[in-house]
Amino acid sequence: MREVIYITSLELHKSLDNIEKIRHRSYLTDALISAYELDKHNHIRFIQPQLATDNELASAHDRDYIEFLSFISNIDPDDEKLYREQMDIYKIGYECPPFEQLSSFCKWIGGGSITAARYLNCASNNIAINFFGGWHHAKRSEASGFCYINDIVMAINELRKKFDRICYIDLDLHHGDGLQEAFYCSSKVLTVSLHKYEPGFFPINSGALIEIGEAWGRGFNINIPLHHGINDNQYLSLFNRLLPKINSSFQPEVFVVQCGADTLFGDPMKSFNLTTQCIMNCVEQIINLNKPILLLGGGGYNIADTARLWTSITGLCLNEKLDNDIPEHKYFVHYGPDFTLETWPGNRTNKNTQEYIDGLLNFVEHNQINIMNSQIL
């Protein structure tokens, strides 16, 4: 059986609680995993992350940006107005405000995913989990969408020290625009993003079907722009058809998967109709390819449902069938009123027709898949 490495630490939890939208989410996740006694499983190891160095942060970001994050985290809030011009340049403000522990937050987040990637570099064919990473919106010199640094880019760059072809799959509700930007001209990293794509939905002007990569990377960026209200059956049918084509054409040596939970019906984003079982099924298909996998977190603003999903995925990695009745533990009351692990599908209006889904897949097959088939020997 494959060994699972799980990245966590008290310092990481404390850092994450600086982000109000996900406060306590990491505590709920680890507590639920412990309540199911997955932490006692013979094939899981809990590893504390190492702080990322400035050089490691620089694998994904400009040094001027890194230095400014460190600087702005140490000034008096009353003095922030003196640096408004620089803050605007680096997009530090409304959705990504500065805070006192910002510099250490970035180093813990980046260090967690780098630690996980290093483990995979040393122990092939295993699974590494950092549900507290997955901050996919940050650009080389810009914060965006609650993301100050892009730990996923750092982890992928670490994996590139060993693996030649890396497939990144983004299951978050939002387009993985930071990853697309980082690897848009690379044929060594295939970026795949399934996301909501509608006028005015974040990130604006990013994630279109026709964005397929440029230069050496032409054909190695796949966007699956979905409309409001997609359900489990459509999502799984699409994924079932897409993954085998990706695997056979690109022949990845390792997978990096962002498991954002904001696609779930119960999420405050109120967009898709998906259940935890749907996302688990997608992850299971990747696991069954029997290649090294780095599993990351991401969005998820119903913190109980997010903990449900990530605990379920951890059980899946350990080949453990978890009881649907959540065990009593410290955070038990958060899972009411039904206190079950599985989530319910939604009934929002579904704007995705089968014709539209087929059109997405046909475009990918006739463009990206054909390009990959002609280039991958």
C-alpha cells in the first residue's frame, strides 16, 4: 500500500487563521481526521513543514515583491497610507490586506507545499497531502483572491528537479489563473482547470477555452469553463472522458491536484451543485493511475463541508471506508443538523447543456490533445 504524507503543524494552523474567510478551517479538518482515527493508520505519517526561504519564494515570485511583503507586515497600520502606491502595484489591499504576520504566513504556506514536494522527490509512487496549501491566484508580483504567494508554483518547481512531465489539475470553483500564467509557455507542465466561467465572476477575463498556451507551451494549457449549476453526473462524465486523454497524450510522471471545496452545493459561493462524493470520485481516478500525487487544498468557505471533503479524501488515500455518521469530537456541533460525512447535491438551475459539455471536450481533443500527441514521444 502507498504511504501517505500529511503536512500539518500548530504554527501552520495559527498562520492560516490570519485569513478571516477560512478561520478555524484547518483545525476542523485535522480534528475530523483524528476523530476517524486516520492519524493512527499504519500508512500515514504526519510531517511538520519547514519554513520556505526567500530563495524558495523567489522560485515563484519577484524578489522585490517578496521584500515588500516582508516590509509591509512590519509597519504600523496607521502608516499604510504612506505606501499606498506600492500596495496598489502589488495588489495588497482590499481582498489581500496586509497583516502583522504576513511574512511568516507566506513562508509557512510555501514551506508546507515545498516540504510535500520534496517528499515525493525522495519517495516515488506515494501520496503527499497539504490541504493548507493550494493558493492558486497569486501571480509573480501580485497578490490576488486571498492569495499572497503561489505555493503550488513553488511545489511544481521543486518537483521539476526530479520529474520531467507534471500534470496540474485544478478542481476549485475558480480558475487557476496563477498556474496558467506561470506555465503558459511550458510544455513540461500541463495545467488543467475546471472552473466556473461567467461574466463578472472572479478571476475576470481569465480561464477561457481558447487559452491553450503559447510558444513551447501551446497545447499544454487546458481550461474547462463551466456554467452555473453543474451537477455530479455532468461533472463526473466530463472528468471521466478528459482524464484518460490527458494521461495517454501527456504521459505525466506526477500529478498535482488542487482540491478546492467551493464547488460543493453548501458553499457560500452558491455556484455548483456538487457533492463530496463527486470530487472524491475524480481524485480516486487519479489515484488509480498509480503515479505520485501531491494533493492540495484551496477554496472552501463552508468550513465544515471543506473538512468533510478533505477528511474523505484522506480516507480514500488510505483505502479506508469511513462511517457516514461523524464521530463525536471537539468540533462535532459544526456538522449539524445531520452530523453526516457525505454532503447533499443541490438543485440550483443548471445552465450546462450536454451539447455545451460535448463542445468543450471536442475543442480540447482537436486542439490540445492533438498537439500533445504530436509532441510527446
